[in-house]
Amino acid sequence: MVSILQGMDRAQRDAADVHERLIETARAAASREGNMIAAAEQVVRAVSSLSDVRDATEDCTSALESAVHGTRYVINLSRVSKSGRVLCSALPQAVGVDVSKNPLFVAARNGSNDGDDFVIQGPRRSTIIPRSIVGGMLPLHDKAGQFDGSVGIALDLAWLKDLLRLKQLPEGAIAGVFDKRGHLIAANDPDTAKILFANADPSEPNELQTAVDQRNRKWVYAATPLLHEEVFVGFAMREATLFAPTYVHVTTDFLMPVLMIGLAWIAIWFGTDRLVTRWIMYLKRISGAYRAGHYTIRPSLDAAPAEFQLLGGALSDMAGAIQDRDRKLRESVSQKTELIREIHHRVKNNLQIVMSLLSLQTAQVQDPSAKAALAQAQMRINALALVHRMLHEIEDQTTIELKRLLTDLSRQIADGMGGGHENVNIALDLIPCSVPAEVAIPLALFSVEAITNAYKYAFPDVEKGGRVAIALKRDGETLTLTIADDGIGYDVGAVKRSIGSRLITTFGQQVGGVSAVRSIVGEGTTVEIQFPEPDLTPPDIFKLG
């Protein structure tokens, strides 16, 4: 930052130096031209003070010829009346010429330059002699202060151009003389100078201005007045040439810290890569292997710094500890799995023993209602046994495929009902879905109640038969289990709630859902339970707390 600030300060100082140098060069370039024009003004003032010239007497012409004689750059002197007609002149052919519309005379007459200031304009082609001239005019005033004509002078433009060409200018520089209207009077390179100084602003003589030449090159120039801010000298140099040293200095100031930073960065990069980065990346790959479960890999850090060797050793010890923990966890899970499998097997066997006892008891009971109650209990116990049998058979022993459970359960109930219900068909429309055991058991018992009720009450005409539809649907995150029959139906409001209906309501609450019974006389009964689909994402037992 210090180097950048130094570069900016150097650029400002160099720009200021260039500005002053260009202004001084412009003033120096204008010195001889300014002296010539100032001398021309003095000649005009001296001539205008002569009474013969001022009063335009018969000796006026000779006086003007004497003033022109011996000067190499003055072509003509003339006395002009206030109406704009030449009264006398060093060149006889100019006498009587009407110059009332000449811009130079108009400027002098209108007092564009207040008082008796000398007015100069050019360049223009002389109407008297075949030469390009620079004209000057000094207004005259009578005793009342009114305009009383003027004294004019014509300067040889060729002599001014030769003066510019002979001047010792820097290589590639352009000097030109122009008036305040931008008309070029003389220049060492007229074609380029005419383009550069065409839009010059003489009102800012101490400011650098820019212009572009016919080859689209950028120039910087300064303009300084020669005489009464009527004529100016411009001095221009190519921007690339003028500010080349500044560009070199500033570029050096800017690039030096960048180079130093670059070298330091390379050194730091090389050092950190050899001593830090490569070992960090190596340990990152080792940790990635550990994350993937490859705990047998051990880091090799013999060539690494001591700090990385300590870190690698800590990672190796951690991997060994994780290996030992995983082994113990696997052994514990395996043991737990066997125990759970054994529990389900024993529960299933015990439930089958209970069913056998109930069958023996049912055979000894004569009351039909008691037989039906025992048969209903057998079906409920059989549903529980089916759940435990499926838990014993599956691998993870945590979830049950609901589609398989309902299929097997409906088949068992259909086989167990008998009694002329062979004409009752069961239609299954079940989506694949797994639920945990704590959800599967209430759903199994719910299905037992709904299906057995359909068999017992929906189809009194066993010969006619009917249809029981079991459907499992998913709507977003909600599961709906529907058991519907096309039997005789009943009036829900007129029937007293039974144990089965209360169980259906209880099972819906156990799975976090709601159950409903809808029935229309003559059209059948629908039993439905809606419950949220369980989240089966297993807990991450290896997650560190």
C-alpha cells in the first residue's frame, strides 16, 4: 500500500512537472513570435502618433512607406477612415479599397477590444498582393472619444512560418500560432497542427488540453497568449512521449510490491506445500478412509513434521478404539438378535399352546354364543401368533411387511370361518409398506375384528355369499386401511356398541390414528382406520454425542 501511495504521489508530481514544462516550453516557443507581433504593434502605435498619418495628409503615404522600409516582415501599413475606406497606404494600390466589411476592421470599429487595444487576426489571403498575411489594426479615436478610423498593418505569414521551422523544438513536438477563433496562422506541421489546435480553448492558458490527430494518436498541448489574448501559441507533444518516464516510474512503483508479494507467495506456497499442505491432504485421505469404515489403515508419517506425527498417532489410536468398539457392538447386536428371535419363537409357541387349550375348551362347550366367543378369541390370538411368527422369520426383527401380514391374516380367517362361508370372496388391494411391530399388532387385531364381523353379520344368506374388500392406500404421509363388505348393512345409530366396535376404536388410538365405521342398510359396511406412516429411519448408534 505504501508503494502504491508512493506511485500515486510520483504520478501526481510527474504530471505537475510535465504541465509546468509544457507551459514553459509553449511560452519559450512563443517568445520570438511574440516579440515580432509586439514589435508590429509598436510600429503601428508609432505610426498612428504621426500627425500626417492621423490626419491623413498628403505626406501620409511617404510616412507609411518610410515605416515599412527596412522591416523584413511588414508588408504594408495603411490609414483607414472610420467608414472603412483606405485613405493612404505604403502600397499605392491599396488606396481607396473598401475594408468596411473586413472582420479585422469590424473588430476594431466595434471595440471588441476595449480602449485602443491592438487587434490582430489571420491568416488570410491578401487582396492587394498574392501573399498570405496576418493582419493587425489599431483603432483611432477623436477628441470626443469617438471612433475615427484605424491604422492597419500586414505581416508576412511566410516569414512567421520560417521562424517556426527554424526554432529548436523537441523531437516530435508541434508548435503553432492561432487566433482566438481557432484559425491557424503558422505551424511547423500545418496539417497536424490544424487538427490539434482547432478546438483549443484559449480561456485556459495554464491548463493542459488533449486532442487526437488524423492517425488517432493522442496529443497533449498547452496554449499561451502572444498579444492581448488575440493570438496564441500552442505547443503539443505526443502523450506517450510526454508521459513515458511517468509511466515507467509509476509502473515500477506498482509492480515492485506485486513482484515482492509474488515471490513471497511462491516461497510461502513451496514451504507450506512441503511442510503442511501435503501432510494435511494425506491425513484427510486417511480420515476419509476411516469415515468409510476402513479402520485397518494406519498413517505413515515418518518424513512428516513432529506435529503431524503426533496427529497421525492420535488418528491411529482412534481408529483402533473404533475397531474395538465396533467389534463389541457387533457381538452385542448379534447376541440381542438371537435373544429377540428366541423370544418371538417362544411367544409364538406359547400362543399356539393357548390356542390349543381354547380349542379343547371349545369342544366341551355346548352354548353356541360361548363357542362363538371362544372362536373369536382364537382368531385374535392367532393374529398375534402370526405377527410373532413373521418377526421370527425376518432378518432385522423390527419391521413387518404389512401387505404380507394382511394377506396371510385374511387367508387364515377365511379358512377358519367355514360354516358355509365358502361363497364369500376376499379382494385385496394393498400397497407395499413396512411398519414396526408395535404398529403391526394393533392393525392385525383391527383387521381380525373387522373381517370376522363381516363374515358373521354381513352375509346371513350363506348361499348367496358376498365380497370383502381389503385396501391399504397412502396419501402423502398418511396410511388408510379400509375393510368393506357388500352385505346387508345396518343402522349404526340403532345398534348398541359392542366389544368389537370398542376394540376397533382402541386400535385406532394405539397407532396414533382414528377409526371409523360407516354402514348403509342394504349396501354394506365399511370399517376404516387412518394413521400416520411410521418413520423407519434406524437410529445412528455410532453417532458421537
